[in-house]
Amino acid sequence: MTEKLRQLRPLGLALAGVFVVLSFIYGVDHRFFFLNDRQIQYFPYGLVIRDALLRGEFPFVSIRTFFGGALWLDPQYGLYNPL
């Protein structure tokens, strides 16, 4: 029996380490595990697209975000969707 416990010890230490890291992340920002893509990605880019269109510009690329890509080429932002 002690041999089995000795073999399971690294697994237990790894699980304890994961628990400590996740507890630290939750302690720093309790909303970390509850944010989704709509809040983190789509809403801010929606604001960038809206602001550009209100200024009368077409949102080719945004310098206000760290996206680094072409907003007008990415279909997930729906620039060409009339609805």
C-alpha cells in the first residue's frame, strides 16, 4: 500500500499546485473565470467600429486596440452584415 501512495504523491502535489495557482488568480480578480469572449473581445471592438463609423470613417484598422489585424477583413465583427 505504501508503494501506491508513493506513486500517487507527485499527482497529489501537482493537483495541490494547480489549486494554489487558481486560488491566487481568483483572489487577484474574482471575475477572471467568469469573463467570456463577448465582454473581452467583441464589445470593445464594437465600440471601436461604432466610433469610426460615427466619425465618417471606415474601420480598416484600429490603433486604439492591440488587435493588430484588419477589422474590415474579419467576418466575426459583422461589418458587412446589414442587420
